[in-house]
Amino acid sequence: MIKNRCSVIEVILVFMLLAAIAPAYAQADRRTHHPITHLGVSPDNMLSLVGAAAEGIGGIDNLILVGGSEGEDFTVPSGKAFILTDIIISPQVFSPTGEYLVQVTSSPEFFTTAISIQSSAANPSSFQVNLTGGKVFTAGSKVQVFLVFGDNPVEINAFGYLVRVHPRHKGH
């Protein structure tokens, strides 16, 4: 009887171990066996963009991939959408002062929607924005920043990820 109890305990321990490691296997993309992030996308689809509204008030800039060259604006690839999740505003002075208003829009459709971010040197956490649902940029669009007002030029760092866009079915 004791021998059977040990067997049952051993079986329970094996199931507990399998239950503990199963989520790690579930996090792999089943087709390629590559890991995916907490956002449900491959790390290869995570992007970091940078740009500067360096001309000061009224400065407009299209963001580029980190490590890219000036003039190589990031354009959302065909068949994909870019989901912007985080924005960091960095005034280009040591010890910034004053208020800043930055708009992030989609170019060339910049008249559709914009994210307006008001930041203050009195509240340093206001220079970092985490978008709960993200902002979607469609294929062919660029991520554009505009410094509406501020005491100094700013650099913008933006983070997000690419997703594949599935064509809609006719009749829906």
C-alpha cells in the first residue's frame, strides 16, 4: 500500500512539473518555434524609432529606426501595421524647464488622429507615455512628431511592434 502511495505522489509531482514548464512551450510560435513576447509578437517585430523636432517650436520630423540614417524615414511595410506603444520625450538641454506639447501623427494622413502629449519639467514622469491600447499606423504611413510648443528642442523615442494585416473578406 505504501508503494502505491509513492507512485501516486510521484505522478502528481511529474504533473506539477509539466504544468510549470508548459507555459514556456506555449509561448513559442508554433510554426517557427521562436519565442514571442508578452504582446504576442516575435522579438524580431519589436521596433525602436527615434527623431528630433530640433528646429524648436513648429519642428516636424519623421521618425527613423534606431541606428538608421537621417532621411531614411521609417515607413510601415506593405501588409503590416505598426502599433505604437510607448513614447519618451527628451528635451535637448540638461535640466529642462517649462512646458512641452508634442503631437504624434501618421503621415501622410496627419489630419486623421494625433496623440497630443503635454509634459512639464515639474513632473518628469510626464515625459514618458505608455499607450494602453497603442496607436495603429497603417501600411505606407510614417510616424511623424510635431513640437507644438516647448522651451527647447526635443528628441522623441518611440517603441512598438509590427503585426501582419489580414485582408478583409468580401461581403463583410
